[in-house]
Amino acid sequence: MTVPRKKSSDLGKLFQASISPAYLLDDRRGIVYCNAACARWCEIEPDQLLGQVCEYRSDRSDRAQLVAALLCPPPEALAGALRNGEIAARAADGAIRRRRAEFVPLEQSDGGIQLLVVAATHDLQTDDDATALATTALREQTSAELHARLQQLNRDWQAAHQSSRIYGDSPTMRRVRALVDVAAGCRASVLIVGPAGSGRQHVAKAIHCGRGGQPTGNLLPLACGLLDGEVLRAQLAPLTQKRSSGNELHTLLLTEVDRLPGELFPELLHLLRSESPRLRIVSTASQSLVGQIAGDEMPAELAAGLSTLQIEMSPLTARLDDLPLLAQAFIERLNGQGDKQLAGVAPEALDRLAAYPWPGNVAELIEILGVAFDRAEGPMIVSADLPERVAHGISAAHRPRRDDQPIVLDEFLAEVENELIRRALARSKGNKAKAARLLGLTRPRLYRRMIQLGLASPTDVPEFTPMPDDEES
């Protein structure tokens, strides 16, 4: 609907006096008006909120941006649909409060659409109610419920790790987050084990950032498969020689440490023995070092020293219950990179993603969702938006895999020889002398092979005196 200009000031006065939170978004999702009730509910000054752009995401750390993100209407409403829904506010103590709201599109004279949001006067649910979402099977939750769960998870996790996004409610990921908390609070060496693409380096960065979310020292990543002694010494020198003050702690990140050249074992072992108070070593590997690598490849002392604390990252197929929440988190992150805003992934598309074998794990999920996000024309990603390789991967995964059968060479050669003799006899119309010439054999040798292969019996073999050209060389 179109609001006459002469009535706009009257509406402004009406909303300003209202006890219901109300605010107005322009056609770029910028907050151009909020009443006093909205500012009080969000516990923020109105001038801090005005001009903020609402994005349908949950991982903002800046206070004003976070308030705007919590106030963001669902993408269906942003697309101009008249509907009801929920918005949220986060109190200074961290509690997330929710209210029902009406989203009313307002058509402007220039053709643009503004969105008026009017919330209820009372909170819909408490933060304790939101916590119950974690106990619901994630695959049964709507995108709005997943959005709410992300808001809560970011609140809890950002209090300790503001820069980290380690999502999931599976027992595996809860354990990972607990171990990251432990690792971030000490300087023990940490080994992060898991397949490529499972998020190992992201966990390493969360450890480096520490519990406060702000790292005190430098992060130095080194790809072990590309290292030589000179490069390693050059990179370690600034960390081992720098005279740091206070609580500064640097992190040496050794990626794929199980590919470290053996010539560098002494260098790394010396570094571990030095126990520098300003240096922590975090490593990633595809498998555990202790008990998996032979002593002549990596010394037991080095393997144990790098694995003081071990964090295991499961492949995505082993924690599919986390898939909906992961997908929602990545979609919301993409919402912050442009004008397009999506609510999440439709249930049938999630089912397709759950059936995919995920050889590239979480990294591949991010890539596939990026393609689907660009293709999506509606407010949610649907099956048709997924790239073709998802269908191909599902089809290949459902085909029965053929077991590799051992090849018994003698049996294989006997079958080939049997077939060749049969063909030679057929061409020669049973004339064994001619068949022998076709095969490049003498008649006695052909007879012996026919008996050995079961093509003839000894009684079928005529007695004859070999001619000189029949003798075997």
C-alpha cells in the first residue's frame, strides 16, 4: 500500500507514542526510523541504530550491527510479502528475547518498497525456551528455528571466541568446542586430526584467538609438505628470538604435519624441547601421529610432543545431524556479502544434500551452497538450485561397488588358451594338424594341451611317429 505524504507525520507521532516496538526499513534494508519502544527493547540508542543495514545473519560481533541483524525480517518479508513472523533483541546481559511482529510493505511514489515492522508488546519466549531448540532433531527444524538456534549459539560461543564459527549440536562438535576452550586457555601443543575440508584450520585459528576472541600474538601457518630446513629456520627465528612482554603468545600452525620431511624432525624436536614460553604449536594431520607413524618415520618423542592435546574432526558424513545448521550458517554468511537475502535451505534440498557422499567435507558444502545461493531465485534454496554434481554424486553413491576380484594367472591363461584352441579347431573344421599350424604348435604339443585343458581324452589321441618338422625345439 502507499502512504499519503500528509499522513506520514501523523503516523510518526503515533508510532513514537506507541509501546510497541516499531521501525522502518528502506528498499536497501537500512533502518531509517525506530521508535522509542524499539530502542528500549533493544537496549540501544536510536542514533546508533539508524543507518544500520539489516542482514539475515547471526554472527555479528559489533553491537549495532548485531542489533540490526536480530531485527532483520525473514527474507520472504523483505521480498515484499505481507506476513507475520518473529524478530529478536539481545539484552546487555546476553539474553536473546523474541517477539511476534507484522511486516507491512509500503510502496513509495518512486516505485521503491519500504518495510514497516511493528512488534508485539511482550516477549514471545525466553532464552531458556530457545535453548530447547538444541534438543530438537535439526533436520525437523524450520529455517526460522535454525536461525534462532544460530543466534543462541553465536551468543554463547562469541562470549568466549568472538572470531570463531564452529557450528553443530552433534556430540562430536560439542566435544570439539569444549576441547577448543581447553586449548585456548593453555599453551600445550595441539594436534587437530581429520580429513581435508573438515575445518581443521578453522579450529586452529579459534585456538589461536583465545577465549577472549582477541589473539595476543602472531599466527604463523606453515605447509609442512613444502618446507625445507632453511625455510623452517627462517620462519621460526622471529618467534623464538623475539623478546615478548606480558602475556603475548604466538602460535605456530603446522598444516599437514604428517607430511613433514624427515630431515626437519630434529629442528622441530629441538623447538619442542626448548619449551619457549611465548610459543604454542598447533598442528593438523589426516591421522593420529602416535601409534600410526612408524618410529623410523617420526620419532615417538616428536609424535607425542605434538599431540599433548588431540582434537578429532569427523567427516561430514559422520555428523549429518549438523548439516542443516551448517547450511543455515553458511547461507546467512552469504547474506552479508551482497544484496540477496535467503531464509535458508528448503527441506527437500536438505534431503538431497544429506544423501550426497561429501568427499570434500565441509569445504565442499560451502562451495556447493555458494553455487546454489547464486542460482536461487526464491527466498530459499530448493533442489533445482543445487549444482548437477550433487545428483551425480548421489547416483554414484547408490550404485553397488564391485569388489576387486583376484586374478589367478594360471586359470586366466588356461581360459585364453582354451578359447584359442577352440577357435583354431573351428576354422580347421576339426583337422588337428591344420589347427596346430594355425596356433604355431606341433601336433604332439596341441594334443597334450587339449588333454590338459579337458578338450580331449588320452584315448582320443592317435598313435603316430612324429616327423622331423613335428619335433619340438
